[in-house]
Amino acid sequence: MNDTNLLLPMRTGEIRIHDAEGFEGMRRAGRLVAECLDMLVPEVKPGVTTEHLDNLVREFVQDHGAVSATIGYRGYRHASCISVNHVICHGIPGGKALKEGDIANIDVTLIIDGWHGDHSRMYGVGEVKRKAERLMEVTYEAMMAGIAAVKPGGRFGDIGGAISEIARLNRYSVVDDFCGHGLGRLFHDEPNVVHSAKAGTGPELKPGMFFTIEPMLNLGRRDAAILPDGWTAVTRDRQLSAQFEHSVGVTETGVEIFSASPKGWHEPYKVKL
């Protein structure tokens, strides 16, 4: 665990309400992690290893005076999680090179001035097959539908309800082994944000709440398995999986996305450089 984390508040079991200072802190953290993922867009290409991409993230963190939330977290040693093809999440960077047609989720969490910016996007490696591209498109659409459901007086179940409906209409499955989470000065805080919930259920959404929305959609069945490394989650049927993640805050009138791409590269696999 990083020494920085020893100074952070403890998880209390209650959903924290943040003030204007918190919003400013999350804007800084969210923008920085979004800039990091923008930086990676031209770097994801055939022949590049996920270890190399992770090293670029590590250099970015150092160059910007930030801290990686994942290095040292429960013994994890990397500055990112990179999940390729049938890996649902928590893929460990390594020496295997990406190949033409792969799809990859890159997930980074940075700490700046004590605030956590948590964000992930899908990247395409070279030319991607249409079925993989469509899975990524729908996953992004599902995340944005979940974000659009956030408003004061609503319920956390509205988020999962909106995501589930998009997945259902497109005949994809929603992974329910993993969920979004509260964040701010803690990496993982209350509440759990379920992506396959029923609308109208769960705690009330209130201004000042910060959390992630990070749905994982599978081309096949929703079932996940954890590899012996204790981290990597894969689809049991080895079908493709995709994920997008934003850090958001509930405002007086709706929702603010903290981790929006400064360059508009929200869906990297669509960016042609």
C-alpha cells in the first residue's frame, strides 16, 4: 500500500456527501487520468506489449506529480490494468504483444492532492472486426445511459436498470460479479454501484455523492472466472468482453463526469490518427 493511502479516511459503511472543494479535487483528478488515457491512444498498436503501455502510464504519473492508486494496492505491482479480448477486468500487464484485431480495456486510477480519478476505455489494435467494434459501441452506450440516469432523488438502481436495458436490446450480457464503487479520498468507498439492478431500487441519489459507473458487457454468457494469479477475470466461455468507466458526481441538477476526455477521445477505437 502506498504511504499516501495511510493518510486517507476509513470506509464507514455510509455514502459520503462531498462539498464544492471535493468537486474541484475530483475535477483535477478526473482530468489528469483522462489525459493519461488520451496519451495512450496512439501507443496502442500491433506489436506493443501491455507491459510497455503500463510503463508509459507509470512515467506519466511521475511526470505529473501524481500517485498511482494501484501500485501496492493489495500487493498489485502495476500502474494500470489492461484486459485483452476475453479478459473482463483486472488484466495484469506483461510481455505478450498485442496483435491485429485485439481489443483492450485500459483502466487507470491516479491520485492528485489526495483525490482519486478512476477511468477506463476500450482500445482497438489495428483493424477490429465488426462484432468486436459493436460490442465496444454498445458498452459505451450502456455506460452513458447509466450516467444519464443519475439525478437527485433518483435511485442507484436506475443506473443498473438503464445499463441492463441497453444490453438486453442488443443481446449482450451484463457481468454482475463486479460493480462500480464510491470514491473520492478513498479508492473504494460506499456504495457499490450494481450494473444489472432494477430501476427504482437502492439508495437515493443525493448531490455530493461521488462514484464510478463501469459496466462490463459480454458477447456471450455473463459468467466470470478468476485465473490463478488472483486478479485476472475472464469470461468462462472465452467470448469477448468490453468495459468503459467514468468517475462521476451527483450535482444539484443531474450529474458531472469528472473523467471526460479533453481531446474528445471517449472511444479510442474510433480515433484515426
